[in-house]
Amino acid sequence: MIRVLLVNDITLVSNLIAALLEGIDDIAAVGSVTTVEEALDRIRDGDVVLVSAHLPDEGALRLTRAVDQSAPGIKVLVLGLTE
């Protein structure tokens, strides 16, 4: 089972992604947080961190660097959405 931690400051987007992941075998959303700080507190909950590229204050970049330093086995996927 691949455990995915969702990091997005828009709860609706996280909820939609979690619902999509529910339908995929061997993948589970293990949590959803809205800030980099919350993500760092829960970083070891997931095998993969799916983070919004649009977090405030370069949050995706800060989180990616922090994961690389503190939990290098965890993968980070940055999701960017445009209109």
C-alpha cells in the first residue's frame, strides 16, 4: 500500500484528490494538511507527499527541501494547476 499525504491550502482540492485516490488499489490518502508546518509534523505518515505548487511563501519548495533533508526515502510530487 502506497500511503499519500496531501498538502494543499485549498481543502476542496485535497478532498477531491483523496476521493480519486480511494478508487485506486494499493494507494491510500493517509491525511490532508494545509501548511508546511503541519506536513512536517506528519511527514512520516506517508510514502509520498503530494503538495500544491501554489502554497504561500514558496511552501512547496521549502517542504521539498525539508523532506529531502529529514526523510530522504519519502517521495515528493508537486502538483501545479492552472486555469
